[in-house]
Amino acid sequence: MAVTRARAALRIGSESATAAGVSTALGIEPSHAFERGEPFGRHGGVREHALWMLDSSLADSEPLERHLYLLLELIAPAADAVDVLASDGYWLDWFCFVSQDGQGAVELSPNLLQSLSRHPISLVLDLYGGEE
């Protein structure tokens, strides 16, 4: 039987604005945040953009759909502000990691897809498969 692992996060980034500005606009503290110009890595890299991330924080054994519904619930009080950030030049995506051992599939219901489409946020599926 195939084992599926999933995680999801809302990512909001900008090459000119700040992650702190996202927290202020949404009134939500991120799971992770990085500012443009911050150093990272062992080789002296410098971040070229700010990034604000809100993780679903569910176990990776939960279906992807549950992760995304929880994120929608978490941002619901700030839904209008999310849309304003998109119009202000931030880029936004639902970043979804899915790992599957063996053959399988991920299903997203029409209700979830309709809920996700209410915001100008791209859906990114980062897929990993097991070895044959």
C-alpha cells in the first residue's frame, strides 16, 4: 500500500517590501519569515527577496486537502488583506509538498478548488515519488 506524506504553507514574498509588512497587514504571525538582504547558508548567500510563510502545522500523514483547508481557515479573518497584498505586488502561493511511496494520487475536491480560487494565489505542487 502506498504511503503519502503532505505538507502545505501559504508563502508571500516580495523583492522590495518586507515580511514584517505582511505580518502587519494580515495581523497574523508567520511560521517562518526572512527579510531581503539577510545572510543564509554556509557559503555567504544573501536573500534576494523577503518571504513570509504560514505552515498548516498538521502532521504530514494528514491529506493535503486538510492542510489547505486549515490554511484557508487561518487566513479567513484577513482575506481582504491577502488580496490587497497581491495587488500591491507581492507574490503569493500555496506551496504543497507531497511525497508518495509507490503508485498513488492526490485528490482535491471541487469545493476546495473553488475556495482556493477566491484569492489570487498560485497553487504549487512539489511532488516526490518513491523509487521503483
